[in-house]
Amino acid sequence: MKIIRQNHSEPIHWKLIGWLGAFLVIFGYYLNANENVMSWVVWMIGNLAVGAYSLYKKAYSTAIMSMVILAMNIYGYVSWL
């Protein structure tokens, strides 16, 4: 599979993962505000994507934060069940 590059920067799929993660985290807040239990699952996927993107970008503090929040998302989901 050929990876598309723009202006000799990162592969386009990493940008999409970063933006998808950001969108899912924001959407998770909306779901949570409406007391929807799926907010936790959306947050988990979003934080996992942001964490992976952060590791790719070597933004280790953000990656660690995303993984800690992911653990809290799992706790929140289990608590809501």
C-alpha cells in the first residue's frame, strides 16, 4: 500500500488518526453530558488514538496522559454498568 505524503511531512494516515482521536474525545463529552454510557467507549477509542498519535510524534507526556485517561475511562465504564 502506497502511503500518501503531503509536503514531505508525516503520512496522511497518522494525521487522520490524530484528528479522529480528537473528534472522538470531544464527541465523548457530548455523549457523557447526555448521560449515554457509550461515552466511555467513545472516549476509550479516542484516547487510544490520541495516545498512539502522540507516541508517533514523540510527544511522550501527551501519550502518557492519554493512557492514564484511558485507564480512567475503563474505570468509569465499569462503574456505570
